[in-house]
Amino acid sequence: MLAIDVRNIVKKFGDFTAVKGLSFNVEDGEIFGLLGPNGAGKSTLIRMLTTLLPPTSGTAVISGFDVTLEADSVRRSIGVIPQALTSDLELSVEENLLIFAKLYGVPREKRDRLIPELLEAVELTQWRKAPVKNLSGGMRRRVEIARGLVHEPRIFFLDEPTTGLDPVSRVAVWEMLRKIKAERDLTVLLTTHYMDEADKLCDRIAIVDHGELKALDSPMRLKASIPGHNALEVSFSGVPTGEKGLHAYFVHSYHLKPAEPRNVLATTDYGSPLTASVARDNLIGVQFHPEKSQRLGLALIANFLRWRP
């Protein structure tokens, strides 16, 4: 069954059309991204899908319920993280989750089980009694994610979940979303204007601009459809300890032209897993330099050990 089925949905504000007949669907268990610049219509679309705005025409079916005809049933089946941080600053982390659980009618026994589980999932157990106003922006975003899951929704909407966060906090939110999605079997729809975020998180991406759907496919196919130079991207979970010098990992890399340099310098976000882009059959080695580590990233040298035309 489709988790989300959007059918020629339109939203007008007077003479201005913010969303122009969008149609797409989201499979059960999928992470689906809406990618586009500010003003593209992403937030307006997500407000319609979460029943906060009525469509001018067309409709959408969420978890089997029509957003126009069965709005209450839609609300019970979804969790929503808005773009703005909306947690009560004067309440503690735990109190914010408790209030939302009560508003959704979650029984006491289930609340007592769910809230500790969610706090552990977002790594805020030790901060459960802390006022939200004392938390960093990244930690407040984690509170919002836990709060949106307190009634065990089947579908999770996130409107630009990492806007305003530093690179380290962004990566932490990405990893947390992957973990929670896998553990709770969620379907996720998120909006973003960060291409790297859509690329790393989403199974499929819809590119939206001026209220229109411009493209829809997997990140790999969307990138392959655009001509241009190949690039190597490497990230890692940590620096090897106890040794110095060359630490080589043999992986496939993008096909390089003979005229391109054999050595490249790459900087990655600290805390990401070791990955490398894959294409053709060229081999590279990655050399770590632990002494050059910095808080926001580590510089590494990728030495092209062999090139095959």
C-alpha cells in the first residue's frame, strides 16, 4: 500500500499559485525528499499533506485517509516536525514529550515505556530533566524529533529538519533519523534545500521549483542525468588509533581522465561513516593524517594507485 498518494494538488493564495498541480506517491517504508530552493512551495505542500492548509483543488491520501475528507484520521497517523523550533522553552525535555503524549491520548502505561525509549533513541536521556532553553540548537531539534514520535505515528513529516544547524549537528541528525526510521519502520517525507542532505538521506527525491515538479528519481539516477565532471567524496567514522602513516582502504572510485591529477585533497564532516563514490573499476587508497585532525573535519589524501582507461 502507498503511504502517501498526492493527486494533482493545487494551492492558491488569491491570484498567486504556490503549488501547481503536483502528483507523486511515496512507498511504505521509504524516505522521500522534496528538494528545492526557498519559495519553491515545499512548506506549503507539506502543510497541505498534514491538514494545516486545505488544498484549492486536487487532494492527497495519507495512510489511506483523504486529507480533505478524513483530516482527523490523517492527524492520528502522522508525526510532524515543523521548520521552526516549537518546544516549550520553560519545560524540561521530558515534560515536553509528556504533554504531547497526553494531547494524543497515549495511555499512561504506554507513555512510561515510550518516553524513555525515545529519549534514548535521540541520546537525550541524561538531559531529560533539563529545561529546553538550556539546550543547544541541535539538541532542541532532537527534542522535536522525539516529541513527534511520542504517539507512534506510521508516517513522519520533517520540514527542513537541519536548517540553522552546524555541520556536526547536521550529520548527527542524519544518523539519528536513519536509526529511528529503521528501528520504528517509519515512512519519512522531508523537505530540504540542501542537496547533500537529500542525497545522503533519501531513497527518492522530487525536485520542486516555483510550485512545479521538475524531476523525480533516485539520487543516483538524478546525478547521472546531469553532465559534468566526476568527483570523489570520502567520509569516515574515526581516525585509526595507535598507528601513524598510511592507512589504505581499497575501494572503487569515479573514472578519471588521464589529464586529471592523481592526488586530491578532501575535507569531510567529522562523524560520518567511511564511504566512497563508486564507478567503473579504478582503485584508490585513502591516507589518514591523524595529527591534522580538527573538530569540524579531518583532511585526508586520496592517492590514486592505479588508473585504467
